[in-house]
Amino acid sequence: GVPANGNLAFVSGSSYVYGSSVKADCNQGYRVEGTSIRACEANGQWSGTAPSCKLIECPPQPAPANGAVSYPNGRNLGDQLVYTCNTGFVLQGSATRQCQSTDQWTSVAASCAAILCNNLPTPANGQVVHGGTSGGKTPFGQKATFSCNQGYVLQGMAVLTCEGDSLPGKFNGPPPTCAPVNCGDPGNPA
């Protein structure tokens, strides 16, 4: 019989008699399971096994560490999955994958990498302390705090924060400098 979500068409012959053969095709989004082309044999039986049309559905995928995966339209043929990363992480790889007729997703799974800023240099005549630093990097959201030696004054922002949406991250301003304290012109004595 005609498979649900599909149809049969004659490949040879035009009736269901010995020597005729039929081919099963499935509607968009389905694929043939069983024997797609069957012949009417001399014993009055059809060759192979009865075909059916199976809905194409790709398997669920694990979320990347520090991220999520969603299926806005489902997991069927042509549907896409979407990867997103948590705040402080940036996507590595494709943000989307598409469900193929093989019940498999295109490309490879994406990952989420921690956003890190390269540590800022210590200003001449001053100090800098990077919060949460590791291996010369400051994690997203952590701060670099600047101070100057006695006799020097900070020029610029005293605290900078690691931020951004790419690798490496960027601090939210340029590093400050330490300038000598200026007492000003004392004037001429009276």
C-alpha cells in the first residue's frame, strides 16, 4: 500500500501485475525506510519489505560548558539549533547547525571560551593589582586597580574592568600614568 506521508509510482508497467515494479517516495521531511523499489513476483508477492516514511529528526545535542543550546523551530529536516554562551564567555565555532536528511546536524559542536584580558603594564612610579589574575590574564568582570608612589599623582582612571565579547577581552579604558606632584610656582618673594 501507499506509505503514510508518501506515495507510490510505477517504475515499470502500469498495473499491479507480474513484472511491474513500484517506487515509494516520501513527502518533504520524511525518508523511506524498508524497500523503496518493489517488484511484483511470479508468486503474487511483492519483493522486499513494505516501505514506510519516517520523520527526519536530528538528536538533541549537549549544551556547551558555560552555555546553552536551543531549537527555535524543532529538530526536523532543515531546522536549526542555536548555541549561546553565558556572560563572560564567547562562542568558539558556528552559532548554528542545521538538521540534515541523514538525521545528523551539520558542522561540529561549538564551545564557550572564557573572556580574558591581557594584564596591563605597571605604570612607572606606580603599582597595579589585577583581580583574579592567572597566567598574565584577568578574567571577565575582574578589575585592575592602579595607585602611584608617594610624590606622584594618578592621571586617568584608577580602576579598569575587563569586558568585551571577543578574545582577548578589553579593559574599559586606557591604563593611567603616574605624574610627579606639581606644587606650582611659589611666586616671587615680596
